[in-house]
Amino acid sequence: MAAWLGLWGSYHCFTAVSLSLVIVLVHGVDNAIYSFNIGHEVKRNQVKNCDFFQGSWVFDNSFNPLYDSSSCPFIGGGFDCQKNGRPDQNYLKYRWQPHGCDLPRFNGIDFLEKHRNKKILFVGDSLSNNMWRSLICMLHSAVPNSDYTFGSRGSLSTFSLPEYGVSVNWLKNGFLVDMGYEKIGKVLKLDSISAGSQWLGADVLIFNSYHWWTHSGRLQTWDYFRFGHKTVKEMDHMEAYKIAMTTWGNWVDKNIDTSKTRVFFQGVAAVHLK
């Protein structure tokens, strides 16, 4: 079904590093030899059987970011650390290091060729927004002279490179299950997904949900939970999250042909409010 990705994101400090594992898995391991972040080459069989999910973030002073935030036109005010006055740049020198191998360095042109005429869709909250913006900045940096389209309508934000027929989109949906507006208030429906038709047709789906489920008080965006015929004002938020993600997983199993569409799931996001 879906693979769990242990990535992190920060709303106020935005870098390409949070996309590392997604990029490896979507990018594939088709080449015989790769160029790696740390400057040496490793043969395909050393990468093919590696578990990219098991590892840690390491500081590498030789690591160069895949794009410069000042030259990426897709980063808004709250996402640009340097523009917002962060004095250091050490956070740009971290890379993901799997325990069993080295991580292939992202090659934007190769990525675009492999995903020619493909659609990639992020679905989730601000962490998905982070990853989406990171990826499109990386692609724009790889082909800076290529024409692109960029825009948003409602909850859907889009980016495409017509030269390659590639589209990379983000659909804002922090719960994945339905939120209904009724006379009693906003009802979070734990066993209902009516917006799933928007997820169909993508070649790669990257889902995210967790942070919104932890909200309470003024940050909470719903009034009631509903599961089956039962509507309650309050319940354990993690139990509600478990029910909702089971609903989402069942929807994926029923509606997505994983031989044609790659599905990923990222859960926990770092707290990023100040």
C-alpha cells in the first residue's frame, strides 16, 4: 500500500533537504552508476537493496544545496530563511545518510526525463506544501531556461514544465478524510472520503497527515467527530487519527492501482508555529 516516510519540514525554515527520501524513491534506481552527495560513485547493486528509510541527518560542509532560495520564484515570505534574517547557513549543509549506503544526489534533468508526461501530486498540509515547493525549486534550478506554468485555484496549486510534459501539484488537505459543515458546526467524518476523485490520475501520490490532528483549543478547526452513526464533541485525537488513516488506507487499496501509481505516506511533521 503506502510507504511511511520519516521526513521533517519547517514552515519558517524551508530547504530542499526534506525531500531527500521522496526523491530517491520516485527518482528510481535505473542507472548503473550514480554520482553521490559525498563525491564518489557507487554501483547500482549497492543502492538497489538499500533501505533508504533507516538513517540519520549528518552535517556535511562539502554539501551544496540543490537550489538557492533567492533565485527560486516559488518560495513565499514565510518559507525563506535567509530573506527572513536567519544569520547562519549551517542548516543547508545537512543531508540524509542511510545506514547501509549513500544517497544518490538529485539530478533534475534525469528526473524530468524519467517522468516525462507524468503527474506528481502531493496531498496534505503545510509539510506537503514544503515538499512540493522544494521539488519545484529543484526542478526549476535544473532547467532554469525552460518555460513553466505556476498557479493556484482553490485548494490546488500547480506547476508544470510543458517541455517535458511533467506536472507537480499540491492539494491542500490536512485530514485526508471529509470535513462537513452542518447546523451543529464543523464535523470531521473519520470514515468518509468524498474528495478522493481529485487524487485519481496521478502517477505518483505523496500523502501527508498528522499535525492538524494534534490541535486543540483555538487551533482546532473542527467542532465534532463522527464515525458511523456516532457524533461526539471530543475523543482521543490519536484514536481519531488512527481511524481516519485506516479509512484513507482502505481507500487507497480499493481505488489505486499501485502497479501504475506509486503511493507514499508521510505522517509526523515538526511543530513549526512561533
